[in-house]
Amino acid sequence: MKIIGGGLAGSEAAIYLANSGIKVDLYEMRPVNQTPVHKTGLLAELVCSNSLGSYSVENASGLLKEEIKILGSSLIPFAEKFSVPAGGALAVDRTLFAEYVTKIVQEHEFINLIHDHVHDIHLHEYENEMVLIATGPLTSDELAASLINHTGQQYLHFYDAIAPIVEHDSINMNLAYKMDRYNKAPDSPYINCPMTEEEYENFYSYLISAPTIELKEFEKDVKYFEGCMPVEVLAKRGKDTLRYGPMKPVGLPDPRTGEIPYAVVQLRQDNAIATLYNLVGFQTNLKWSAQKELLKLIPGLEKAAIIRYGVMHRNTYINSPLLLNQTLEARFKEGLFFAGQITGVEGYTESIATGLLAAINIRRKLESKTLLQLHDLCILGALTQYITTADANNFQPMNSNWGIIKPLDQKARNKKQRKQIYSKRSLEYIHSIKETVKI
């Protein structure tokens, strides 16, 4: 079978199928053809944050991780192997993680890794072969045109932004301080840059008037995903929007004064040796010179060495409610599956999860078994149900959250108990079906 795309979804699927004894041709266009945001030709390269979200099963993202670990995920255990401190979240050293995934794929006897740009899926050539398309949010224009030709459905677009990364040694720790929110972690992976009201006013005034990178004509009708909103766009919603969002100071008292700052810029550890930190919630499309000036207005970052500037890039996804079954098989072509962000899921863990589910169903189809359609009792089932049944006229990307899962039959005392019941119910369901997908 063929997998097109060697990101998180494609890599997860390839390893699952190969471990099942199924031979896979895995196509990845990098480094032959690079994208605007990838830096290497490694598989499963993380290009935005280095965090895969919460570990806790009382958080939707954490529960999704646990669900797919039970179902046989390889990439979540790999991420744990190369994790870096991030409080209650699973964050990774992105280089070590990608190198390891690439090594596993290259050395697997059932995977043939092909670095080539697939311009056209040539569906007529795959009458007796399974194909998984997992080309991600940066699907090439040529392949996108090919898919439009086969489906008759136009792609939707929104724009995803990534945050700057700075060197730890360039942060002025005489002004900044290490602390987890509410001081939960004794050795916090977060560095906080506190602001007075005057400092925030100066920062805000510069941010809302700073020059951004000009969009091309076809990019003018921008649609942003709320979870990855550029900081300058968020700021224009109101002066205090940032103070109730990524710059919220609650639970972060300055240990030198004991007082809560007016606003706080947080930085999170980005690699295993803690030499790099990314600005939390500071995805941006500002010009690089403006980013440099903006960071000078943040106490502690006046002389910060920027290792990676923030950039904004196109995110391409299909109209899944019209094109996909909940099994992730295409409605218009038997044996053709889709996984990852091209389906309209948002997030690293979500991409891995859909890659795993697509692989499970490809294996089941090859074994002439009924395809697995997960119940919305679990996060993965709720997510795949959402992307395949949402309003096709207003379809927007979705990540894991409690709002999409099947409501409880019983009444919970509070939010905490409701999440506990959701989690228990989900894991009981996943354990009840795990034998059907076991390798």
C-alpha cells in the first residue's frame, strides 16, 4: 500500500501497518521539495509548538493520548521517550523526536521510504491498492489541484502561525523568573517576564501598529483557527484581551515582591537541554524586524537572541463532511483514506490519532473485516464524528475538547466530576475494543 506524507499522521500509520506485517511505500516530498516552515527532511518534524498538550486524562487532549496508546500508537510513546519538562504537558525535543521516528521508519523491513514529490494521486492506477493521503496542512499546490480534480470539491484554507524561539542564555533572569502557574511544578519549565501597567501599555501600542508580512492576493480572505490566533490579531480585539489570554498574570506572583504583575509573557522550554524557549501564545505574522523590536519591549527579553522568528503559513484541509466516512475512508473512492490535518483535525495529537485510526481500518479492510467506526463516547470517536458530520458549508478545523463528546446520561456535581466521568467512560470503551485492533 501507499502512504503519501511523512508527517505525524503518515509516520504513525506507516509504523502501525509495518508492525502488522503490511508492506508500505511511504512518500515524503521533503527535502526534495521543502515547505515554507519545515527546516529539515526528517519525518514527523514539529513546526509550531513543541507541546503535544496535557498529560492528564481529565483534559481532552490528555485523554486522547491515553486512548491511542491503548489502541497501539507508536508516536506517543516515542514522544514520551524524548520529552522535556513542561509541567502537566507532553512537550518534546523536536529534533531528537523527529530523528528517532525517521530512524525507525528507515530501518523497518516493511517500509520503503521514498523522498519524492507526488504531484497527482492517479486514482485510476490504484484499483487494487490501498492509499492513505496524509500530506498535512501544507499539501503542495500540485497535489491539491489533483485532489480537487478527483473530488470536485474546493479546498478550504485558514492560516496557522508559529511563535518565536529565543536562546535561554539571552534572557535577563534578573527581570524574569521561573514559575509554573500556581507554582505547581517545583522545577518549572516556564520562564515569566512580568510587566507593569506602563510597560504593557507601551508593548500593546507597538503591537497593534507593528507592520505585518503582506499577504499575497489569494491569501487576503484569511480564516484563522482560534487556538492558533496571531497575537497581533488577538490584540486588536481589545486592550485587555491579551491580559485575559496568553499574557494572563493570574497564579504567577513575582517571587521577589510577592505581587501579581499587571501582565506576564511566558516562555516554555523547547528542547531537552533547556537552551531554547518559545514564547507561549505568541504566534505571529509580524515582520521579523518588528518581532525584534517587540521583544525589546518585554522585560527580560531586551537582548533576546531570536533563534526562530514567528511565521504564518497556509493550512489546507478537505471538506471532510462531504468527502469522508467516519472510518476515514473516502466516500468517493473505496480503498482511499485520509488522515492528519488535511482532514480538518487540528493539533499534533489529533494528527497522530487519525493516522492510527486510518491505519487500523486499512489493515481491517485488507483482512476483509468490518471497518472500525468509533463511538463518540471517546475523544477520537467524537473527533472523527465531528469532522465527517459537521455543516459542510461552514466547516472549520477542530481539536480535541469536551464539547464534541457524547453528553452524560447522569448529572455531575461539578466540572471536575464531569470530566472524571467522561474519562472513565471513554477508557472503559477503548479497553473493550482494544483486542479488535491489537497487532
